[in-house]
Amino acid sequence: MQEQQLYALWQALSHSGQWVSDGQHRLRVLQPGQLNLSSGPDFTAACFELDGVRISGDVEMHIHQNDWYRHEHHLDNFYRNVVLHVVSTPPPGRAEVYSEVSRRHIPSFYLDPQMLAGSYAGQRCRPPARGVALSALKQLALRRLKGKMRFYGQQLQIQPLEQVFYEAFLRVLGYPNNARPFQRLARRMPWPWLVEQSRLLPEAGFDFWYALYAGQAGFLRKTTNSTAAYPARLRLYYDGFRDRLPASALSEEQWQWGGVRGVNHPHFRLAGWVAFWLSSERQPLQRVYRLFEQRLPFPQMWSLLRQVVRVPVFGYWARHHTLGGRGLRRPSRYFFGPARLAELLINLFLPLFCVLARQSGSVGFEAYLKNFYFWLPQVTPYQAVLRYFPWWKAYAERWPRQAAWQGFIQLYREFCELGNCAHCPLRHRPVDLQAEND
């Protein structure tokens, strides 16, 4: 049994409300929690009864009990709140794992599909008819775009355009693990203050501006490797300018470090923002907006956008992803690649510019932006989507567009997460996993 089937069985238990036993523990799922579509435990904020004791926390699932250690979850801070380990293979010996982070033993529960009974027994989504899936996904993707447009429309009523863009850009850089602290950082160094200081310090270079951002983010505290020359130099810049900063710094505890790939590390992503801001002559919003106003053919537009965000790494960042870290064997060539550009287009540029087009009464410009949204090529698959809908691979060739993934995310949020399978636009048909395995 694959891990996707474990997810379905766990959710089925919450629907049935029945007690099940694996010979060592008795379990009843009260709330399955939220399926985690990013790094970390499979389900967060679950609630269940184990051996008569009600427990709340995160749940991690594996095929084998030893996968917990093989994946090094016992050392990962992301998994400090795990309170139950669910496996699909009977664990050998003692049914528990240990977390070095939380310093506690976590029970393992063997989940067998034969334990389940009733109408929810072992169900998961069967691949729908391709024509049905593609038509429904396009509608779902459009609903997701409109939802983002509503968000930006509301934000523009309470904040200036540049600050809305600024916060959203940094938030995308932190997605999914550090979106909130990146947004807080943008508020600690607000756009009007940044513009004013840029006017007063026109000759200030990358290291100076990165030092201010890194210091306000809490990256330059004493925990930073003091023997590294580059962080030490940044610290001098920051200390010399601290009195002119508009707010106090964030703390390191507000950031999540575990399970983050090198290119997604907050240190490196922040360097990417500073480099992009400077390379755009400190006007990134206007630069991208002017490009879209030309309404170029989509392939040409995509190529030009890639050039805009393709800022080469340089200096210290040509060899590091973190401050005070070891040098890289395979350094990155650019701060932002096609995948990050696609995220920025989907989550920021296109919905925000659609709102601006609607506010100006430009129906044609809004239509152009929406058509580009549906044309945007599939750059990289969302592992979270493949995790929940593994059969989507069969549809990739029919509609190889980034909007398809947006449609699947909307499907999960609007129907799967709420257990609203009866109204699923993909015409959900349940599968009996036990019969399928037999």
C-alpha cells in the first residue's frame, strides 16, 4: 500500500468514527487534520483517541516504521509536533519511534485497510474521464485566479500599490515555509522608507542593502558563524545603520529552517530579492508592468520575463546558500529560475495586474493577462498535487500548463479538504483499495 492510500484511509477513519486496533493500540480518528501540501508531517492539527486518551498534534505516515529514521525526521524540527506515526507495514518489535527534537517516544500504529468497514472503507479518487477533468480543472483554475484577484483588490483598498506588491513578492519567496516572516520583514522595512533611503543613499551597493535586510530578519545575530568574514562585514554595516531603521528586528525563532532546500533557504532567497530589486533600478513593479503592457505574443513574453528575473548569482552567493555556511560543490547560476518565475506570475503579477486592468477599465488587457495565465507552460510539477492526485501524471500531456496545477489545488481546497466528494466537479468515483490490492 502506497502512502497516498494511507492518507485516504486516515481520512476514511475520521468519517466512519469507528474504533480500530492493530493488536497493540486502539485508535479512533476524531479530526484527520489538514493534509500538508508542503514540507513537514503529512497531516497537521489532527485529533484522535489512542488507547482511550484524546491527543492533538501532527501525524506522519510511512510504509515502514524505519522510514522515520531513514528520512531523518527524528532530527528535523519540522516534525517536533508529531504525536502519531502511521505505517502500512506491521512494525517489527516495539511499535514506536523517537524524536531527538521533542525528546519523546512516538507510538506507531499499523493501519490495515481490512480494519475499515462501512461506506467510507478505503476510498480514494479514481481518475476521471479526461474530457471531464480538463474542462473542470480550467474552471477551478479560473476560480483560483479570481480568488487571488479579490485578495489584491481588498489589499489595494487599505495599502498603496507598491507596498502590496512588495509584501506579496517577499511572501512568494518564502512559500510555503517562510511566507509569513518574509511578509513581516517587508513591513519592518516598508516601501516608502526604502524609497526614501534609496534616494538618500544612491551609491549604496548590494552588500549594504543585504546587510540591512539580513539584520532586520534576525540573520546577523550572534548565532551566525562569527569566524566567517562575509557575515562579519554585514554585521558592521547593519550595526552602523541600525539607529535609522524604522522598526526592531525579527527573531531567528520566527523562521523555519528544517526541510528547506538550499536554493529555498531564507538567506539565499533574501539575497535574490535584493539583487532583483537593484537590477530593476529599484522599480521592479514598474519594470514588469511595462513589459506586460506591450501585450507581446505569449512565447516572446515568457522569454522576456525569464530574462528580467534571471539575475546571476555573484560574490559570496556564487558559492553559498547560507550565511556562514560551507561552500557549495554545485553552486546555483541564478537567484531565480523558471519555477520561481512561474510562482511569481501565478501568485502575484497576473492576479495583481488583472485587478489594475479592471480598475482602469481595460477589458482587453485583463483578457490578455488571463489568457497568458492559461497559456503559462508547466515548468515543474507540484509534488503536493502528485502526492494527493497521483493519477494526474496521465493528464500532463493533454494540458501541460501551470494553471492545471492551480486547478488541482483549488479542487483540494474546495472539495477534498471539506469532504465534499458528492459535488466534486471531476465526478468522483470511489475505489475500494482492498479490492484493488487483491
